[in-house]
Amino acid sequence: MDATEIIDANRDVEAEPRVADFVIDADVHVTPPPGMWRDYLPPKFRELAPVVESDGEFDYVVFEGARRKVHLMQSQAGRSAKEYRNAGKLSDMRLGGWMAPQRLRDMDKDGVDVAIVFGGGPLQTGNMDLYTSSFGAYNRWVADFCSENPKRLKYAAFLPVMDVDQTIAMMHDAKRSGAVAVNIPAFPQTASTLNKALSQYQALSGDAQSLRQYRDAEFDPLWAAACDLDLAVTFHLGARVSRFTDKTNFLPDVVMGKPAMLEMPAIMIYGGVFDRFPNLRIGLIEAGVGWIPWAANYMDRTWDMQRYWTECNIAHPPSYYFDQNVYASFISDPIGVQLRHQPGGRNIMWSSDYPHSETTFPHSHKTIEQNFRGVPHAERDWIIAGCAKKFFSI
């Protein structure tokens, strides 16, 4: 297909037959337009906000002296796989990415009753004050997006984790504004390593080489606040970030991004975090689930063999904490569904990943039917609604 051929990503789609009466989509996304920053950043930063320039077949986001093409892999809903493009114009993106009425119409067409919205943010900047302020700006924008229908649109606030007191304060703000979860980087961030080129990725990945880890006592007040506020804590494909603009490495990165998510719960389980905070709920979002029962089984065996010399004195085998504290979402993972009764496989949630390039939209119920053939309806309904309702406390 000629890259310049016009594809209407916002063409209408036909609603397909539902196979389930009620569906909670545990992971959808928004694509805030660059112009929103001027409206949502604190006044002192608004003149620094990104602007958009159009030039031929591409729109460009201009920010802090850099000019980059609008990235489309975050918004391929409405296109067939053969129509995917990596860069283009804002008009090439599905309007439901930032217009709530259109999102609700797309949910109706796709048979989704409630959706948990993820971001969207922060800005790619090396200016620390602007960087941390942009988390709050995004959270205010997504709260307004979900206010269109707060019964159907729920959201996870995005938080930086460089200063625990700051993170806790932002967590309280998120709860007051209606968030059902907070998303934090896979590893604690390190202020000294923040740089413009990687700052957006670091919002998801943090600093894997940091001397600080979430098992440390430093973070106990954060987990205590999450429990007190009844907020789920999520990690979103952050342990290994895919190189989305690199067609050579994109596919290997995508597959490796799933099992890489094991590192965060492993650190927290072996570090006794869930013994100290038994009510803490963490979610591995968009991680897939078929690998988790294997991981739980392997961790049980190695812990049993190695716990004495490592002085890992947790109260239960690792699989206990997977079933008690760790949740995960998948898009299409029939192997994970088959393993739902295995230790580690019980807290699983379905998602459409709208409007990203892995999305099941507009065929989500067809995907549900394919993933749950032969599964009793009560067990299917737990995975496509009940588990997310429990995890996000909705």
C-alpha cells in the first residue's frame, strides 16, 4: 500500500454480536492532543508547551527545539493490519483517543461497558520542574476526559517516583479526582539520570540500575498510602520498553516486554512487601498472563531450595502472593485462560488495548469468544469483568 494513500481511521464500524452481557476493559489508552498541554500545565509553563506544525503528509510536534513526526503506533484502531503506519497526521488517529463522546460510541460498537483508561504523559523534557508538573497536567486532563461518563470511564493516574513524599501527595490528589489506580514506573526513578531523550520512557521504566528498589523501607509509606486509599498500583509494560519506531527491533521488543514484567513482583515478593502490606494490590498491565503460572511455580521451587542461605524469610511461598496480591491483564492469551486454575493464574483480566496497535477493536467479542471456548460462563465473566471490578475496586 502506498504510504500516502488516505485511510480513514475514523470510518464507521459495525457492531458485532455480543458473547457476554457485561465487559470491563482493564486497559485502554488515550492519546491526548499536543495542544492540551497549554491548557493543563501550570500557568508558568504554558508558554513552553508543545505546538503542532503541519508539513505535507505529516504533522510535527515541536517542543524544546526538537521537531518530531506525530507517532501513529499508539492509535491504529480503525485500521486493518495492512493499513498500519508509523507516522502521519493527527487526523490519521482515531478520535476516540482524545474525544470522550467518540470513545463512548466506540465502546458501544465494541461491546465494552466500562473501560480503565491509561495514559498519555508526561512530557519529554529534561526540565525537572516541568517534567513532574506534566504528570499532574496529564492527570487533570484524563480526569476531565472520564468525567464525560464516570460510570463507564475510569482512569489510572500516572505518578513519578523520585521523591516518595511527592508521590504520596500526588496519590492523594489522584484519589480526590476520581482515579481508581495509580501507575508508577517499573523501577524507582533516579533524578540524576533523568534526561530529555529518555524522560518519557523513564515514566514507565524508571531506572533499572537504581540502588533504590521497591522492597526498601523507603517505599513502605507509599504502599501504606495505597492501602489506606484503596488504590490499585499498576506497572504498564515498563520493565522493557519497545522501540516503537524501529521496525527491525520492534517485534522482538514487544514479545520480550511481557515476561520482563516479572521482575517487579519478584522484587516485592522476595522483599517481603506483601507480608508488610497484605492488602496491597499491584497490576501488571498489558503483560499477558500465560507465563505467570510458570513463573509462580519456578519461584516456589527456587525459593524453597534457596531461602535459607539467602535469608528470604517471607511467610508464604511466592505463588501465594501472586494469588493474593498480583493481578495482570492480557489482550488475547488463550494459553493463559487455560492455566487460570494454576497458582499464579487466577487474578487475570481481559483488555482491548484500544486504540494501540495490538487492539482487538472492533472485534473484541470475537476475541473473547476465541479465548474462552469451552470455559464456563461464570469463569469467563470473572476474567472479563469480575476480576477487574475487584482489582480496581469499582
